[in-house]
Amino acid sequence: MSTIKEMMNIKGRCALITGAAGGLGSVMADTLAELGADLILVDRPGTDYKIMVDLLRKQWNVQIWTYNCDLEEHNQRLELLELVKKNHAEISILINNAAFIGDSNLKGWAAPFEQQTVETWRRALEVNLTAPFHLCQVLSPLLKKSPGAVIINIGSIYGEYGPDWRLYEDTSMGNPAAYGASKGGLIQLTRWLTTTLAPSIRVNAISPGGIFRNQPDAFLKRYESRTPLARMGTEEDFRGAIAYLATDMSKYVSGHVLAVDGGWGIW
């Protein structure tokens, strides 16, 4: 019989995280390094990993590799995948965390439905859905070589529920159709991969609620009143979820969408 401590130990396993230098990605990296995993960190060209990598190595004494890739670009994904296959014999954990989230200044994004553009729709689907499909497809042979192999896709409450437009009144924020559709697709891809890659690879997803990032006060108050735990999430709220799904703590869990949303979806 394994102890909880033994089940949480992933020393000797290797985790690839996309969007690794962002707020959520960096918490995931730190969590898995604490549990013993070596790391492959992937983020956009121009990313400076030095401070992050130095801290992780000093704190947890794990091996770390970094790769730059614009996941929106097919050819860059091909280059990334060739490098990973060349330099790494196996991968135990794949976390598809990178996301196209746009901003209020991006044309055709945070705009009324009639003004949302096909171009931004395609960009969002390329990063949020096509890239995870591509990485899962090419890296699954490496995952199959590893004990405890798992894929974790990062979805969203808006991949499961429609937007409450009252939250956005009198703000420049929006909720583009492409974001919800791409995240909904990623959640369904999780289910499809669950049966396709079984029994050698477990596939699960996390469905985050809104994360506090200095949103306007009007939005924040409405969001908090709409959420049973009465606050937005923080990156720290995801440590336990990642630790659970990435380790043998969840070794009989596959096809699950774990809501980390403060109870948002319960209403």
C-alpha cells in the first residue's frame, strides 16, 4: 500500500508546460518542481526565463529546459516538437496551459458579436484548441513510455457556461465567442483523448473560474457577488489541483473536468 507522500512524489518524471512563464504557468512549474519533477518550460519568443529558472533550480534542485514557441504558428510548433523529441526520451506530464486571451484593444475581439472578426476567431482556436491537439498527437508516443503519464488541459468556465453579460456593463471588458468556443472544444477534446489514449495515458482538464488581475472594480464586485466563495481566484488556488491531477493521487481519474471556480458553476 502506497503512502500519500509516495503517491505525491514524481521525482524522475518530466513535465512539459506551455505558457509556463505566465502567472498560472509559473505556479504549476513551481508546484511540480516541489514534487520532484524535471521541467520543460515553453512560452512565446522573447520570454526571459532566467529569474524563474534560477529560483526553481535553487529551491527544488530539478533539471529544467526552456523552449520558445509561438503556438499560433504551425511551423514553430513543428520545430518545438522536433526539438522535444530529439532532446527528451520521455515525458510524463503534458500541461496545455497556454491560451490566446487577447485584450480590449485587439480588433474584433472584446467587441459586440457583430464586430468580432473571423481573423481573431481563427487565432484563438489555433492557440487554444489546435495547438493542444497537435502537441497531444505528436507527444503521445513519448508519454506512453512513461509510468504515470498524464495530459492536463486548462479549460475555462466559459468553455462550459454562457457568459453573464451583466458583469461587463460599463467596462471595456468583453467575452469573445472564440474564447468560449475554443475552451469548450478543449474540454471535449479532453474527453475524446481520454478513451483514445487509454489505458496508457490519463487525460483530464481543469476548468478555472476568473483569476484576479486588477479588473475594474465594477466587474470585480459583480463577479464576487455571483460566486459562492465571494472572491475571484488567484494563481495559488491551483497548486492543489495540479498536484492532484499530475501525480498518482489521481491514478484512477481520467476524463474528469475539475472545476476550480469558487463554486461558480453550481448556481
